[in-house]
Amino acid sequence: MLRRGMVGRRGPGLLGTVARTAVVAGTATATANAVSNRQTRRAQAADDEQAQQDAQQQAVNDQQQPGASMGTPGGDDLASKIKQLADLNAAGALSDAEFTAAKAKLLGT
């Protein structure tokens, strides 16, 4: 028995259209999330790099003016200044020769 109006189906029908729409929407969401995550990772990497450069610049500034920015209580005391120089040397901000020269300057020799 044939129904009237159902001569031949021309498209995917309602269910097919809904399924295709769901696939397209899901793909668009996944793509947007991937792009957003990538941008976030790149921004974080740039922030980390900037922070590292700032720390290196601060170490250079501290090296050039060892008494100006000790930052520790009792910063005028000789042992704390030598300790800070040793920390900068261990961190790689000062070479061994620079460390020795700065220490000699502090000790007055």
C-alpha cells in the first residue's frame, strides 16, 4: 500500500539532516577548542620566556650593582653579599672569573 505524497524520496530525510548537522557542529567545536588551546599554550610559553629574560636581566643588574639590591635582611653584612654572589655563580649568571673578581672587590683584596 502506497501513501499519497511519497512518490520518491529526494534527500537524506529529517534524521539524516539532523545527524549531518550534529557532525558539522561537533567538528566546528573540536576545531575551535584546538585552536584556543594552542593559542593558550603559545601565550604561556611567551610569558615563561619573558619571565626568564626578566630574571636574567635582574641578575645582570644585581651583578653590576652588588650592594644596591641585596633584598635580604642584613644585606650590608659581608657574608650575605658573598652568599648572594655564590648563588648568582651557581645559577650561571656569573662566570667563575666574575665571581672571583666580585668577591675580591668585596673583601678589599
